Amino acid sequence: MARMKSCFSGDMDAWAHAHAARGSAAMSFEPADAVQAVQLARLTQTDSMLVVALFMCCQLPARQILLGGGQAGRLAAEDAAACVDGRMRLLNDGIAATYRVFNAGRSPLCADAKHCVRFPRAVLASRIDVDRACDGALMPVLDGWDELVDGALVDGKLCKACGLHYKRKGLQERRAFWRRLPRYMGVQASVWVSFDWEGDDDK
């Protein structure tokens, strides 16, 4: 149980590390292992792991969510339904959060207005393209924003002040998203993470 919780942790930073590495010091995992994590969380009544395991199941292909397959087995009907509902909530949240981050204006300390105006417009335009908006849009809050900003900084399309500004906005959205995650997954988690620090903007 402890090994599984190390990869399906309710702690956002611990989860992000395990997700990026496809495992922890205790074990490695494949995306389909989230199905077994849901089953174990249900069996042991571990709400925090259930939230994260359902969230990871939402990233699986729809056929696998509904019909199962392979050694991972199949989700119970109520869990499959939670994932179907959750996917829509995650998609809506991801698109809305992207607008909140990149439609917030430049940093007051912006040193390159020409490029720093264009960058967020390009990011927001990509949300209008249906194919691009839905590609990986279930987790844009947790995946990709920092990479977008870092790439723009390297390419000279964003000044350092605006890069820091968007990263701070992104961190605030990640924390807010993680707090909402139990509700999105339809789980009444008795214990869930909270954040005391919301980040200072451009200080």
C-alpha cells in the first residue's frame, strides 16, 4: 500500500515528481496501473489515493476507461462514470485556467512589450484550435505551462520579468486546481492537501 501511495500521492509535489519519472523510489508504474490503484483505494477506503488514481484514469483512452483491458482489469461502473464526468470537468478547467494565466496581462516590470504581448496571444490562440486545445488539455494546469514559458525565454519571445510573472500565475492555478480535484472526481475526501502560500506576484 505504501509503495502504491508513493506514486498516487495526494501531495501535489510528490505526485508531480512520480508522474514525471513514471515512478518513485519505491516502484515504477504505467498509466494503466491507475485502474488497480482505484481498486486498491476503494478496498482500503483511502480517499486521497482514490482521488489521484481516478484523475490518472481520466488520462487513459475512453475505451480503456469503459471496457478495461490487459492485466490492469476494469473499472467498476461508478468509477468509469466518475472518469467520464471528470474528463469534461478537467477539460473545462484546463481551458479556463489557461485564460486566467495568460490573459492576466504582462508583468509591471516587463522589459520587452513587443514580444511579451505576442506570447500570451499565441498561447490563447492555441486554445481556440479544437485539435490543439483538446490534445493534452486534461492536465495543462499540471503539465506544460512552465515548458511553454521556458521555451519562450530561450527563444527571446518573453522577458525574464514576464516569464516569472506567468510562472507565478501558473503556480497559483496549479494549487487551486489541486484543491478542486476531489470535487472533480466526485470524491468526498476526508483529508486533502491545502496551501497556505498563494505566491507573491511580481514583488
